[in-house]
Amino acid sequence: MKNFKNLLLIALILFLLLLPTFAGKYLLYMTINILILSVFALGFNLLLGYTGLLSFGQAGFFAMGAYASGKILLVIPSLLLGAIAGMAAGGVSALILGYLCVRHTRIYFSMLTLSFGMMIYSLAWKWRDVTGGDDGLVGIPRAPFEIPGILTINMNPMENYYYFVLVISLIAIFILYRIVNSPFGLTLKGIRDSENRVAFAGISIRNYRLLSFTFAGLYAGLAGSLLPPLENTVTPPLAHWTHSAEPVMVTLLGGIHTFSGPIVGSILFYLIKDIIVRYTQYWLIWFGSIVVFLVLIFRGGVVIFFTERVWPLLKRT
Amino acid sequence: MADLLRTEKLRKYFGVVSAADDIDLQIEEGVLTSIIGPNGAGKTTLINLLTGNILADSGKVFFCDENITYLPIHKRVKKGICRSFQIMNIFPKLTVLENLQIPILSFMNRSLRFIKPVYRHTDVNDRVEKLLKEVGLMDKRDLPAGTLSHGDQRLLEIGLAMAPDPRLLFLDEPTAGMNPVERVKILQNIRRLSRERQSTFVIVEHDMDIVFSLSDRIIVLHRGQILADGKPEEIQQNEDVRRVYLGEELFWDKL
């Protein structure tokens, strides 16, 4: 199993690295979107799957990252700086709002995150001087990747930007993988299972929840910061709660108790969406039905279904 | 001997019901103490007050002469107070090994390491292994804790409570819901651990056989007050205690 897993991982990374050699612009665009959603949903799942907190406001932090990155890129054309600013914006806002949210759990926590997320949404609408209101930020350049004095890479070709997003995402995913397997990650799982018992291990639950929330915000901000250079615009709907539902959906689809669940969910999300959109403009109805169907069939997520049902069957034969 | 823990006029009311009514109590180091009393006497409330699960209305709690009345749970644990629960409180989805890693990591101040995987913290895992041997769950280390038998889960629960090496350890009905075989196993473990460890055990129990065979000292609670306090033989002779346990006379005659 372990060897097979490693093999699969290497094959996948190779495939992603070689993708631009044979894929068209549209496929690259799709893959970038999948990577962004993966990073977004993985951060979200640190909260849901590992800490046991369901947040409905992650789009707020995603938008914070997108707006911060857009603002920076409009002034200083440096891709890396945009990403760092986006991540910082997501993380800092999550730290501040999280301080108020993690005092509660379950539905109360979810409602708080929902309302704070929508506060960011209204802010994006109304604070016209900074956010551009309903016009959003427009004309954001896909700035070159620059390390002053060492190298400059032009990001205008889609392949180049694809590689940038790929490398950033892989690093982010790898770091998160280490985090969930670290003592901190194990402690979060403990909080999910029984918070009282963790308190009696001498741990301040609230602080750990806040840290987890901040990490999720950092990842949402990072994911958000990768979007403006791709789309050249940032608009308020990014902060809307329907956008917060995306990581919830893909995580449930892929499985909340597996690390790779959100990634698999993101791939499925764009795959299904892409196919349906060709046939109908009311794609959300169909998409919703399919997601409900899949969640009901694959109890615990698609990944669990394959590792715990299909794989043992294959092994026996 | 010096008092490990001391309370002064500790009081907790739930509405008009007194769960703890001006309790003055000392717990001495190294004396295995039991707290008994009829249902609703305030035994669990007392433990909750001492460990920080609920906060007192008034009165004070001192641990090693330090006022801890309003300290949150996790800070009390760091000072050396820990407990097990009457209702099962383990991490059911994690393996037995992972269950014990959580408190030991915290005890060794490793919980805030973000990058190095848990299995590479070898000194932590050595301790976990030692604890696994102590509670006798070595061969079940890789099973999800939720799949263990009831008795093994209770053992794990005691292991979790012992992990931070507490100076004072409260066990809330450690044998609740067990069959006689498991009960004997738990008892032997508690007796052995209280001898081997530097911890002082305080046990809340319903089962009188256990209480009288195990304890050095017994405290009887009734309606939030201390009714009697002394060696097992003294408690057996105490008329007040017999009156409180009216209806269980047959049992008392048996002793």
C-alpha cells in the first residue's frame, strides 16, 4: 500500500510537471483553478477534519488574500510579494476574527464565521475607495516573478504562471502534510475527539483552536492571492458565503478524515462542473444533485471508499 | 505530613441544591484517599471543583499552598493535578498509542512542534511505551481506542490521566460498568501504580468492597457536606454513615 501510494504520488507530480508540454491553455487554466481550490480546501479541512470546527466564512479570508495581492500587484509588480501579502492578510484577519470565533464550538462557531465572512463581503462592496466596490479591482497585471538581482521570469505565458502556482501549491501542501502529522496535528485530532481530555493533558484548547483557525486563514489567503494574476480582476463575490461553501463541498466529497480528500474533491468539483456547464446554464442544480448522490454513495468520502473498500478487494484478487 | 491539597469553605450551588456546602478538606501526600457517599452527595461535583471542570461559587482551593481556585484546567494539570472521568473520555478514533502520545507530548512541551512527525520524537515515544506497559495495553497499541473492550478503555483512561505524571490524581469511579474480572484487574493496577508512582490517588467509588480494601482514608459526603472522615475501620463503626446508607444495612452487616 505504501509503495503504491508513493508511486502514485510520483506519477501525479510528474504528470503535473509535464502537463504544459501537451495541454492547451484551457486545461492549464483549469488545473490552476484546481490547485487554488485544493490549497483553499486543505486549509479548511485542518479546521473541519482535524480540529472538528466547521467554518462557513473561509471565503472572507480567501477574498482578503485576493484583495491584498491585487492591491500590491497594482503598485509593485512582483508576484511573490503579492502571494506573501495575500497570505499575511488571510492569516492576520483569521487571527483577529478567530480570537472571537473560537470561544464557541459547533453551530455557534459556524454561525459566527458565517457572519464575519459576510462582514468582509459587505466591506468589499461598500468600501469603494479601497476595494473598488462592485467594479472590484481591475487591470491587475500578471507581474513577473522576481528575486531582485538574481532572476526575473516573465509570467505572461500561461505555462509559466502554471508552474508558479504548481510550485507554491506543492510547497504549501507538503508543509500542511507535515503539520497534520506533527505533535500539533495530533493534538488537534485529540481536540476533535474529546476536548476535555485534551485540556487534562495540560493544553489550552482555545489557543490551539485559534492557531488552527489562523493556519486555515493563511492557506485561504494564499489561495486567494493566486487568483488575481490569473483573472486580472478581483470582485466582491469572492467573499460571498456561496464561495465559502466550495471548500465545504469538495472536502465532504473527497473525505474529511483523509489528508488527500480535499484535493480529490477539488478535481472532481471542476471535472463535474466542466462537463455539466457544456449542457446547461443551470449547472448548479445538477451539480448539487450529483454531489448529494456521491456523498451518499461514498460514505466518508471518495478517498476512504477507495482505500478501505476498493483497495482491499483488489489486493485479494 | 504536609497537605497536598486544601480547601477552605468551598461552596457550589446548583439553583437551591447544595452540591458543595462549605467544604473544608485536606488531602495528604501519599495517602490513598477514597470519597464515598450516596447518589447526589456531591462527589463528582467536588472533583470537578478541585480539577477545574466547574468553578466554585465561593471558597478557596489551595494546591501546595498556592491558590488555584480560579485557575483553568490546563494550568492545574501543569501544576500536577489530573483526573479520569466517570463517563468514558478517551479519543475513540485515534489508536491507543496516539491516545497516550497526546498527553505525553504536552507533558514534555512538544505539542507546539509543527514540522517533525510524531514518530520521530523518540524520547516521547519511549515514555509512551513505558506507560503502555504500565497499564498493560502494549499488545493493543495500534488498535483504534473506540474498538477496545470496556475494561481496556477504562485502563486507557487511567493511563491518560497518569500520563502527565501528576502529583495528585483523581479517579472518578474507575470501575464503573465493569464485570468482576475486569474490576479485579483495574484494582490490582491501581494498587500497584499507587505504590510505584510518586502520585497520590484520590478515588471516587460506589463499590464498597473496593473502597474498604484499597483506601488508607475514607471521606463520606452527604448533601454536599463531609459527614465522616477517617480510616476504613473508623468509618465502618460510624453511626452517621450507617444512617445515611439506610436501606443498604444488609450490605453493612456483611462487612
